[in-house]
Amino acid sequence: MDGLLQFLKDLFFLLSINSAEDIPKLLAYLAPLVITWTIFRRIKRKGSQRSTEKMQAAAQTGAEPATLHPIIDYNKCLGCGTCVTACPEGDVLGIINDKAFLVNPSHCIGHGACKAACPQDAITLVFGTARRGLDIPVVKPNFETNVPGIFIAGELGGMGLIRNAIEQGRQAMDYIMKKPGVGKGNALDVVIVGAGPAGFAASLCALKNRLRFVTIEQDSLGGTVAHFPRGKIVMTAPAELPIYGKVNFRETTKESIMALWQEVAKKTGVRINYMERMENITKTDDGFILETNKHRYLTKNVLLSIGRRGTPRTLDVPGEDLPKVTYSLTDPEQYRNQKVLVVGGGNSALEAAHSIADEPGTSVIVSYRGKAYSRAADKNIQKITDHEAAGRIKVLLESEIQAIKPDSVEISHGGKVHRFKNDAVIICAGGVLPTPMLKKFGIEIETKFGTA
Ligand SMILES: Cc1cc2nc3c(=O)[nH]c(=O)nc-3n(C[C@H](O)[C@H](O)[C@H](O)COP(=O)(O)OP(=O)(O)OC[C@H]3O[C@@H](n4cnc5c(N)ncnc54)[C@H](O)[C@@H]3O)c2cc1C
Ligand code: SF4
């Protein structure tokens, strides 16, 4: 508003209004200006309203940023919106009453493009918030933790993004292969845990340098990238994949990255033990025993490249190991014409349920232990209620899964066990975060409450 007043003063001066005859001339200049200004303010007000609604919906679910995220210095912020446009994830920042806000914290993945774009240097990137601290393991520049022989690379160490994870996986392995004792004795040189970008790059490096190694992965190749929504635009930067060479991706899709990694895995023959989960590490005199759900490995070093998203919480019911059971939704289309059970009452469960119910021919059951959805956004609850009214979703609150069979599920509800025909089960019961396990291994952790 100050800017407009100054502009009007300048205009009066420039037009040198001296007499009443000059007033129509002045109005002819002013009218379009006032109209444009009014439209501009209205658009801004609407944007502000939308951002406030988004921020309130996120606050309602207790959403917090998963990794590095921006905080804004309101003494410097002009509300220009450059940061909003710069963010590749789209709906993370918003302008409310002429200031930038983190309106969708859990969608922030730490690109840092907002900080680089801000002309006022008003943005700082931090870990954790005052309300919820973020546990970051303490690692040395060579990626070794305070436990000699245990290394951490990738997002688990704090720095997210695909390129960083690839670089760190490679650099950590460069260090490990130069350690004394590598290549000698009966123990493996290294066990690599996780086959996301960090663990995949580390495995290729280990293969290239003929280390005696095993890579285990509780799920499938690609880590978090494999679970991006279908067609997601991925912003990354060129990185060096051992054996393959330079990967020149900048803006690409999830599918292109996954196709490249599958191709590299096939061509190089790198061995990854899928569906194998690390469960414990015990120190021995000259290394570690690493226990998984399938084997025990004797190893001199361990590289933890397990990301920050943890291990999905299981229900521990009969039949949970059937191939039709998954722990996240990647592509609703794959469930067309199927009978799907979604377990859980949070946003992931409700989003999975209503997006599958939108697909033709589906019928969806939502089973949740609670009496009501406690941590889900209103818009998701509303969509479930609408679908329920239209007969596309059946909701069973205060229910529990008893067994999963190849073509049915058994659910206890209202004092009885009911059997429903079923083609697929998606369990969204949250995750077990890696921090308690790291602490058990003796790894030092620092909790950050909104600091760099
Ligand atoms: C929605 C979303 C969008 C994103 N978009 C982008 C983007 O556009 N550009 C970008 O650069 N980054 C993006 N990221 C961030 C990027 O995906 C991560 O920073 C990157 O995948 C981290 O790689 P990582 O190898 O460290 O961990 P992860 O990719 O998380 O891989 C860790 C692997 O370890 C496995 N694991 C975990 N625990 C165990 C265990 N106990 N035993 C065996 N295996 C285990 C997991 O199954 C997983 O496969 C995005 C993230 C999200 C969530
Ligand atoms: S780019 Fe900087 S000045 Fe502009 S809205 Fe964002 S934080 Fe504020």
C-alpha cells in the first residue's frame, strides 16, 4: 500500500495537476491502475486464503517436515513469492498476508531451491522443529559413526536427495575399501544395508573394487524412489554411478530413474538380497555379527544406507507374507476391478482408500482399530464419507484383521469374525523409525530442534 501512495504522489507531480480541467485526464490514468490493483489484491487474498486452509489442514494432522526444511525470517521477507515458485515440489510454501509460510511441511524434501531463490536471504534451512526434534546420527567426514566400522550414508545421515545419497554411498565405500584388513580373513569386508540410491551406489562401488560384500534390502531396488507416486517429476542433479558412469538426469520421472537402475543392476550383475531385513548388529573382537530375518553375517564393516523412513509396521497376522500384501500405495490404477482391503486410519490409509475407490470396478474396505480417525485431514475424512455414502467404500471402525488368505480376509468387528472376498491388502499402520535401533547399536545421535 505504501508503494501505491508513493506512486500516486509521483503521478500527480508528473501530470502537474493545476486546474479542474486536468481532473478527467488524471482519472483516465488512475482508473486502469485502480482496477488492476484491486484485481491483484483480490487474487492475493484468495491465494492467502487457500494457503491458510492448507496450513490448517496440515497442522491438524501434526505433519512435520521429514528432513532439511526452510524457516523464514519475517523481518526480511517481502512476500514476493519467489520461493513458492522455485520449490520443485509445488505446494510446500505459500504466501499468507504478504509473508511466506511452510504450508505443507510434510511435502518438503529438502531441495533448498527456495533458499537459493530468495532475493532477501530470508530463508535458513534447518532440521527438526521446536515441537518435534529430528534425530540425526553423528558421522565423521569419512561417514564413520562413533562405533568404528559402522558407517552411515544417504538420507539417514541427515542430507536427503538422490544425488547426495549416490555421492555419499560411493564416497563411504571409497573409504571402506582402503581400510587395513579389507580382502583378508574369513569375514566379509562389508555388509551394505538398504538398496536406495546410497546403498545401490555403494554396492556398485564394492563390486567394481572386488570387495567381499553382501547387500540386503527389506523391500525392492530403489528405496524411497520406488515408492514415489506414478509419474512423479523428480528434480535431481548429475551424479557418478560406479561402473555405469555419469548419470545426467536433472528433471526426469520416477519411471526413468527406476528403469535406469534396473538396467544397471542387470548389466553389472550386482547382487542384492531382496526381502531381507537387518534386525541386529553385535560387536565382536574384530568386526560385527549382522543378523537379518534370514541369515547371520560375519563382517568387518557395516554401511547403513537405510534412509529415514524406517520399516513399515506389520500386523503380525497369518498370511501377511502373501504377495498380495503391501505397505504403501504406488499406483491406484493397478487395483482396477479388484477388491481391496486398506488397513489404517491415518492420511496414508485414507488417501490410498479413496484414490483406489476412484478407479473403475474397485470395491474397498477400510479397517481401523480406533473409534474414529484421529490424525487424518478433514478433506480425506470427507472423501471417505462421500465414497461410503455412494457405496464404493465400506468402513469398519474398531475392527482387527485376524487372517489374510489368498482370496479372502478375516476381520473381527462387532464381536464377530467376518470373511470378505479380497484380491489385495495395503497396510498403512505407520513405520518403525530407525533411531531406537541405532541407539541400541551404540551409535551417537544428536536431536535437532530447528537448527542447521
Ligand atoms: C515424496 C518424495 C519425493 C521426493 N522427491 C525427490 C526429488 O524430486 N529429488 C530428489 O533428489 N529427492 C527426492 N526425494 C528424496 C529422496 O527420495 C531421498 O533423499 C533418497 O531416496 C534417499 O536415499 P537413501 O538411499 O539414503 O534412502 P532410501 O531411498 O530411503 O533407501 C533406504 C532403503 O533402505 C531399506 N531399509 C530400511 N531399513 C532396512 C532394514 N532394517 N533392513 C534392510 N533394508 C532396509 C529401505 O527399504 C530402502 O529401500 C523425495 C522423497 C519423497 C518422500
Ligand atoms: S523468496 Fe524470500 S522474500 Fe520472497 S516470499 Fe520467499 S522468503 Fe519471502
